[in-house]
Amino acid sequence: MNSDQELAHRIKIKFGTAPTEPTSYQLDKIKQDIQALVAQGLTPSEKDWADIVKKYCPDAGSYLYKGADTSDLITLMQLATKK
């Protein structure tokens, strides 16, 4: 699993996106918004993440995946800002 696939999987689990989301396009947009916050010297909060994911995946929060949620914000940010 590459870093984009891992990020998409963690977003799906943490934010309850549809099984087919985030798409590659949605993931690119999410990463751009997160990277823009980081470029401003900000550390994206959980609310920032949730708002950005919801912006590009409007059904986020509608799905629940069973199992442990290991998607902490630090890991998400590292994956989103990885070059």
C-alpha cells in the first residue's frame, strides 16, 4: 500500500466516507488544502481535517467501519504532506 492509498484508507475509517471515497481527485484536493494550512504555519486540527474531508466527500460521517481507529492526526498529516 503506497502512502496515498494508506491516507485514503485512514480518512475513510476516521471520517466515515463512502466505500469508494476518497477518490484520487478528492484525495488530491484534501492534501492540497491540508498542505496550504501547513504552509501558513498552522497545524491542522481534527476539526480542520473533518471540514476539509466533508468539503470534498459530502457523505463523510454517513458510514461506520468496524475495528480500531488508528488514524491519529499526526499520521494523517505526515501522509498528506509527504512529497
